[in-house]
Amino acid sequence: MLAAFNRELTDRKRRHLIVFDALDRLGKDWKTIRLLTRSLLTVALDLRSYPAIRAKLFIRPDMESDREIWSIRDGSKLKQNIVPLNWNSRDLYGFVWHWFLLSSDTRDAFASFCKSAAGVTVHTSPGERLIKVPEVLLNNEETQKALFERLAGAMMGTGTRKGHPYTWIPKHLADSRERVSLRSFIIALRVAALGTSNTAKTALSYDKIKDGVRQASHIRVEQLKEDYTWIEDVLKPLSGLSTPNEDREFILRWKKDKTYNKIISLKASDPDCLVPVELEGSTDADPDLYDKLVEALRNIGVAERRDDGRLNIPDLFQVASGMVRRGGVRPTK
């Protein structure tokens, strides 16, 4: 059947794409999810024999890091084709420019702004719904920076060591894998725009940009809870702890708060809730229990290992958890 369908598609010069998402919903425990995901990966490998049929799988970071899921013959052939869905700085700002030009409310004003701020001409026509965004606005960081500095100023404060808004915002919204959520970026800009006074020198003031990052941090943690129900119970005991810090300081907080028991109780109250895959099969008697929890945080981008061996929580999650960092964004009181 597949061979016949493949020939038909080839004759018509067409391709058929099959998309699989939400693989973490395949079962109510990791044993079932691993079994079914491995089976699906095997099917994806088999489909490689049919050039006109393609399978695309969206896989969560913790599942990508799980060795058992990839323990199939020739699994490396699939893994080498993984494409990270990352938004770099150019993509993020390019989205904003595209948005301004897509809306009839801002199109003409932004086109004029591009000309005066960066010498870029945007061709617009009355009543035209779609506008081609000039390539220089999408891919040239110097041009993007020039535009954004007219909107937000050149510095994140009065001193020259505070950073530049163009690079500061993505940096403080990134997880430990340097991934930035588009939604977090838009939220930060929106809060900054609504909060900046009409009498300010720029459309976005640096103090309101920091407010935007704080709010984006809280919302990002709420989003994480949709996939990782346990994340709040892991971050809450860390309030007031400085980051980066030694692993033992994190583990002392978790042990005192009985964090593992809280994670397990989540599963008991909601059978659909998944514990961290790294903790699957563990008990509270395991000596490396909280080392596995550290690994879980690293795998989903909430923690990172510094060169000096200390564990660090990026600003994106540090703010929402109430952790403190020297020179960092102050957490919400």
C-alpha cells in the first residue's frame, strides 16, 4: 500500500507529510511513552524507503535527552536529522518589524521610521494587505540594532556597563540552551511599551524593559508547568538562594522542602502528570535522587553547568523563582 501510494505521489510530483506532536501524551507513564515513541521512531525509519512520504516528529527536550527512547537500531540516523526550533535575535526582531508592516495601523509610520532611522526604504501601497519586508531588516543585525536603539536607547541604564537593549533583552530571556521563546519576547516588549511614560525620551525605557522581562519570566514558568507540572515545586524552595551556586546548596533546599515527595504526590493526585523522566523508577532512598533532579533541570534548559562546576539558573527562571544574582534582574517582591 505504501509503495503504491509512493509511486502515485512520485508520478504527480507531490509529497505527503505526516506530522506527529505531543508525544508525551502517548501514555501516563514513561515506560509506556518510551515504548510507543521507540515504535514510532522505527516507523519513521521505515518511511525513509519511500522518498515521497515524509514524517516529522516534534520531540520535547527531555525526551530528546532520554537514551532509552533512542535505543533502536539505526536510531542515530534519525537523531542526526534533528532540527532545533530556535529563535535567534535576528528572527525575534525580524518578527517585530514584520508585525509592524503587516498592521495597517503601524505600517506607514514604521516605513517612515525605517527611512529616518536606518535609511531603509519600505515599499508600501494603499490597501495592500501583505508587505514584503526588506531583507536588510530581517538579516542585518547592525540595521536592526540601529532601529531598536531609536526605540529603546543605546544603554540599559545611565552607565556604559549596563548593556545594550538590543542584545540585553534576548540574553535575559534565554534558557540555559540560549533558546528564547517568541511569546516571552513579545510579552517583554509589550509590557515595556505600555509602561513607558509618554514624556520619556524613547518609546521603551530601560526600567520598563526590565519590568517586561520580569513579567515574561513569570509567564514562561507558567507555560513550562503545562508540560512539566513539577517545575513550580522545584523552583519555589530556591527563593532567596544566590545563583550560580554549588549543587549542595540547591539540594539542601530541596531536601528541607521534601521536593521529591511533592513531585510524587502530583502524580498520585493526577495520573496524567509525568514525573521527570530522569526520576522514573526512583525512590526517596536513592542517594543520587536530587542529582537526577539537577540533570532533569539541565535537560529542559532551566539550569546550566558553569565552567567552574557551579550550577546556574538563567535570568529567565531566576527572576520567577525569587533567586538572586549579583548584577542580575531583581526578582519581583
